[in-house]
Amino acid sequence: MGNPDVESKREDLVQVDAALQYLNHGEDLATMSEIDEKKLVRKIDWMIIPLFWACYNLQYLDKTLINYAAVMGLYEDTGITTSQFSLLALVFYVTYLAFEMPTGYLMQKLPTAKYLGGNVICWGICVTMTAACKNFASLITVRVLLGCFESAVAPALIILTSMWYKQNELPPRVGFWYIGTGTGTIIGAIASFGFQHYTAKTFTSWQIMFLLMGLITIFVGILVVVFLPDNPMSSRLTRDEKIWAIERLRENQTGIENKHFKVPQAIECLKDPHTWMLSLITISSNVPNGAVSSFQATIIKGFGYNSKQTALLSIPSGAVSIVSIITATYFAGKYNQRALCIIVLLIPGIIGSGLMAFLPSDAKVGKLIGNYLTNCIGATLPLLYSLVAANYAGRQLPSIRDNACR
């Protein structure tokens, strides 16, 4: 029989955060100066944030491509009805939600960045396959798969971001990659406008759009697998920089990485009323956000514009998202007032919803402005994400908390 003391030490080693194990095998090094820390943070920013942005940009773009395809002939080419199109939008979010808990568990057990990259490649394949869809059955199949694979993005990026940054650094960094929602809207609108000028008979304009965006997504997924580190310890930093990157996060008291799933932590998270308060505000504030993102082109076209005008008039929505996200995350990081910024962002969203709902049908400019204002609501999500990343210790707590909020 094994020595109980030895077995206990082995169990303790399993429970220890990976960063602590790394430090235990390290040597002493010089104290990091403020200048050294600024250089290190800048190096980390350039190493991971562009890939984070690319993932979130494509996640938002790819799930909303069907919104642009709706005004590019998707209905006529596939024979779907408006109610079936609504189901295509709904089923994505249902499968996205259903797969959140399983994907959170898989991220706990697998290398996070590699798991993220694998999911990006898989949903890129789904987007590419959408170009071959000819009917409702094939469309809903790829939408189900798309929801499953895209469910990994937000929790993976939250976990990875919290591995690298202090609490006061989190809001602007989350904001940097979350502006992918705004840039995704702009890119999608420009792509829709451009592809509507494609008139060849081999493929339709929306098929070319899905094919190209899917191939780009697959390429980005490969870049994530190859270049995005799973944690500071496996990054391309020098050994001294790795230790500094770990040591500077001690004040967070959230750990870096631990592959051991701790059931008591999971239960504690689910019993915490803050989990359900965050879930409530996320759900209530993003019902209009989800509706606008899925049906924005249809809504704008319903105001009396043609398909090409609709594509161009979608661009300001992305600009509003970018400005509101950058502004909110900047002030949240500077003054540590995430909750107050969330409340402020909801006000223009409520006003915009009111304009769309209650203005007369011939006031299309006012309704269009209302549509733009609703995009401020989406800027609350990076603040909610940073609340999760900053306030909960342990490897799986941020993942569980985010899954509950999604």
C-alpha cells in the first residue's frame, strides 16, 4: 500500500494552480520595474489581443451572415418562409445555450487556446457548407452545428484574458476584442453590398459571401491553434517574462490555470445569488440586442429601403457599437465603475427601442436612428464579462459563471 502522506502530497499537487507549479520550479530573478511591466503588458497585448479580436469578430460576423443573406435572395433560392427564417435565428441561440456547459467542462480539461482554435475551424467549415444549402433542412442543420461550435468563444476568451491581465486592465482588454461585434457588423454590411453586385449564374451572391467568410474563418482558426498560447507558461515570452507575467497577477487572487475540476467551486458558483443576478441582467438586456443582430437587415429594409441601401445603412450600427464599447470599457477601467456604465448604456438602447416601436410607419429616419441606438445595449456584455473575470477565483468559476450568463 502507498504511503498516505505521499498520496496526499500528490493530490495537493494536482489541486495546485499550474502557475504556482511553474514558479516552484523557477529561480529568483530581478524585481520588475514599472517600465519593465509596461513593456511586458504591451508585448502581451500584441501577442494575444489581435487573435482574440479576430475570433470574436468572425464569431459575430459568421452568425449574422444569414441576416444579410435574407436581403440577398436567400428566401427565393432556398424556398424558406419568414417563419422558417425566424427558426434559423432561434435554433442558433438554443444550441449555443445548450452547449455552453459541456464546452465549459471541455475547456477545463483541454488546452484552452487549442480548443478555441479547433472550434473556430469547425464553425468555419459550417459557414462554408452554408453555401451549398438548398433548402430549410440543410440550413437548420448547419445553424445547429454553428451554435454548438461558436458557444466556446466567449468563455474561452474570458478565461484566457483573465490569465494575463490585472483586474483594472480587464475592461479595456475585453473591450478591445469585443469591438469585434462592431467591426463584424461593418465588414458584413460592406461584404453584403459588394457581393450584391456579383451577377454570375454559377453561384448566387450570398453563396459566395458564405464561402469566402468560411474560408477566412478556417484560416484564422489555424492561426489560433498555432500562435495563441494556452497560458503564460507555454507562451513565447522569455523565462523571466513568464515569471513576471505570473507574479504581477498575484493581487487578482484568481489563479492562472488548473485542470482539476472542483465540484465544491461549481456548487458555490451556482448557489451564489450574484450568478443569477448577472444572468438576469444579461438575458433581459440582450433580448433586444439578439433580435436586432439577427434581423437588422430585414428591419432596415422594412423601413422602405432596397437591398443595396440596406447593406450600406447597416454600417452605422457597427460604428455605434464600436464607439459605445470603447467609451464604456475605458471609463469602467479608469474609474472601476462597471455597473454604472452598464446602466448608462441601457438608456439609449431603451430610447432606441421606443423610437422603433412607437414612431409612425412613415418616420423611417427616426426609426433608423432608433435602430442604431439599440446597438448601445450590446456594449454592456464586455463589462459583464470583465465582472466575471475579475471577481471569481478558480479555473472553472469564470467559465461556469459565464455559461450561466449566456
